[in-house]
Amino acid sequence: MDSNKAKMERGDAAGESDVPAKKSGLGTVVRSILAAAIGVQSNKNRKQDFEEGNLLTFIIGGFIFTLLFIVTIASIVGFVLSRA
């Protein structure tokens, strides 16, 4: 009985916690990773990512972004140094 009262105080409907969380789409994951990488991720979006997102998806996405970033910077530096 007390748990139902606590749910009602938080605004949760009875049984609503049994519904699975909405999954993040590819666009949402990419946008979140890019925003976090450059430091402009809003607190609201960060909380949404932690509540609705899959941790493994963000880890893999962050790893891929990091690799692409390193390869891009290395390519640019190599190109510039070859022209110097």
C-alpha cells in the first residue's frame, strides 16, 4: 500500500513501471555522442540518455567516434605535412 502511495506522489500510475523504456534510435545516439564529445550536451538530454539509452550502444558509439576522430586528425596532419 505504501509503495502505491509513493508512486502516486511521484506521478507514476500503478503498473506503469512495467512498461519497457523507449529505445534510443541511431540518430539520437549519434547526436548525443557528438554533443557530448564537443561538450554541449544538455543536462535534460544527458538524463534522457541514461534513462532510455543502452549503455553498450553509447560505449560502442563513443569508441567508433574516437577512432574516426583520431584517423581524421592523423590524415589532416599527414596531408598538411606532405605539402610543407
